[in-house]
Amino acid sequence: LTSFRSCGHGRLECVVYLVGPVDSPETITNAVHPVHASSARHYEVDGAWLTQFWLDLRADRTTVKTQVHTHGGRASHSKRDDDGALVYRPGFLSLVLPGFGLDDNCLDGAFLAELDDEGIWQEVALTERLQWT
Ligand SMILES: [Zn+2]
């Protein structure tokens, strides 16, 4: 939420990647805020940054488990979100937070999508897939 607020300033979309060890599929250890451009309705991650990110992940034996990004209004998984996800691996999660992530309770209105085995994004309940400790 700190990244969303300091980067998005309540008027721009923002994105963070939740990263964890390859050998521990259910563990997230880090939130990485990429270099990106954004507007009130979209974001675009810097290509050079992304290339280095993939190399760093490989070197660290880590992987992206979930992408999290904000929408200005209500949370949903738009066609652009469907087509512009970072990873297309069955089980990959994409969490969308409403209101640019400004509200401390923004998870209440969040939308979680999971890529299924057919390559289709399906809405799933947060409590089924994510747990904060
Ligand atoms: Zn950002």
C-alpha cells in the first residue's frame, strides 16, 4: 500500500509484484515495485527494467507469485488486465485494488483473478488463495 500511495498519489494506477522462492510455491517474501509509466486508467512496466527483473529472479531462484495493481474506481479484471498480465501460468494470481489503494480497507473491495488451465482468468475469493501473516 505504501508503494501504491507514494507512486500513484491517488490519481495514477500502480503495480507491485509479489515474489517468493521457486521451491516454496505458497510463500511470498517480497513486494517489488517496478519502474513503470502510468495514467489514471493503465500502467506500463519499463521493458529494460523487466529484462533485468527476470534475470534477478532467476539468479535468486525466486518467481513472481502474484501481481497486484490498482484501479481508480472499483476493482475488476479488465480486458486490458487479462491481456497485459506479467505471467501466463495456470494458477497465477492477479489482485486488483480499488480507489488507487488509498483506503486501508481496500482489500474489502478487491478483485482477485486466477489464470485457469484453459488460459482464462477466473474470479476467485481472496480467502481461498491469499493469507497474510
Ligand atoms: Zn507505481
